[in-house]
Amino acid sequence: MNIAIIEDDWLQRTALRNWIEEAGHHCSCFDSGNEFTEKAQRNDHQMLLLDWELPGMNGIELLTWLRTELQDNTPVLFITTHDTEEDIVLALNTGADDYLVKPARKQELLARIDALARRTADSNRTLKKHSYGNIQVDNQRHEITLHGKSIDLTQKEFSLACYLLENCGKLLSRSELLGHVWGHASTGQTRTVDTHISRLRKKLALTEENGWQLSAIYQYGYRLDQTGH
């Protein structure tokens, strides 16, 4: 893989690069979020290793830019000294795929990179292009179309829509949806699921007259069904 390291500490950046290149990957290094946004070409990298404390644009701001402005789904592994639960939840909610607290250890880092790469490869194999009635999903283009018209979705809305469609007919708990889409299963964040579900219902016209039924199960979760109408 071609892995980008965004880390302003030269010693840590060098250590990470050496470990990763010894494992057979190629590295591109950037010492700030601004340098990455200016020099990195889209689709150049298969994974990003991202520090939180960066000069100028910090790691959270860079991740927000990637996920919302570019709609870029490149896997991101945060490597940072921030170790509180609140920080970890914030990073995962913003779109990080994994989180590693410094000091990084070589074997653990390489294992996490390999695991993240496997998950990404499995996801791409599972969902490239699929049709679900009047809804089409193109995972490579990160796009969902309704009756052939592209629907404007955020990163989380896209991931949530894919998971609902893949599990059509199954009862999904809010905890499961939080774990799959947001990377954690905190029951205190269930309102987040409800809000995104409401947006998807409207954007994808998930109503009976359009052949869908998106049901809320009291105090549990949701189920999406095709009605065939």
C-alpha cells in the first residue's frame, strides 16, 4: 500500500516510516495538515496515519475536510497522545477508522494497519455495485443513485444507507448501527442514529409508495423492508 503519514514530529515520523517500509509498504510523509491538502493528490494513498496535534490545520480538522468536503473514504488511523474517551469518540465520530494512543509500538501498529487493510478490502469486495429496487449503490464512486439520479449524502449517511440496504429485512439495534457506522456503541449517542435515519428516509424516499418501509422499533432500533409496491 501507499500510506500517507501526517506527523509534525520528525523523530516519530521517521520511526513510523521505517517500520512501515520495512513491512513492504510505500510511505509519503507530510509534516502538517496544510501540506497534505496542498501536495497530496486524491486517490494517491490507500491509508492515512494521522496525528491530532499538527501546526495549522489539526488532525480533526483535516479529517473533517476529507470526509465532508472531499467525500473521501480513505481509511484513517489516528496516532496521538490524546487518550481520553471523549477524544477517541470525537475522532471516531468524525470519521476515523481506528485509534492508537502514543507511544506507538511497532508490531501493534503493523497489525492494526493490516487489519484495517483487510476490512477495507472485504468491504470493497462485498459492495462494489449493487441495485436494491430503485436504489443503486456504487461503492467505488462512493455514490448512491435513486431512479438514476445521484443523491447528495454525507460520509455517515452513505455508510448508514449501505448497511441498511445490505441488511434489508433484518432488525438492527441502534447500538449495532452506532458500532458499524460510527465505530462505537455508546447508548448515549442513539439520537445521532435517529437523526441520520430521518435524513435518509427523506433523501432516499424510503416510503411505502416508493416500495420501501423503514420501521422504528420502540426502544430498540430500525428495520428496512422492500414492500414490492
